[in-house]
Amino acid sequence: MTTQAPEIQVTDKWRVACDGGDGALGHPRVWLSLDEKTGQAVCPYCDKQIVHESVAKG
């Protein structure tokens, strides 16, 4: 059995909300602050990785 890789979202914001998408099938909305050193955050509910565009571009 294989596990699906977590979704990666690129953003230009340093604070983002995640609700898991899919309307009622998602999860409670949480606000995440991207780490200033790594430019990343991970949702504790759905494991979505949020990456700031300055880090994503390399």
C-alpha cells in the first residue's frame, strides 16, 4: 500500500488559513504562520505543505 504525498501550496503571504478544502468534508479552519527562516508551514490536520513563493523559486 502506498501513501499519497501531501499537497503543496505556494503562496505570497506569510500567514495563511487552511480548512482542508472540500467544503464540509474538510477540517476546522486553522491559521498558520510560515516560518521566516524556512518559508514553510505544515497544516496539523491534513499535512498540506505551504511554501512561500520566495522559497519555491529557489
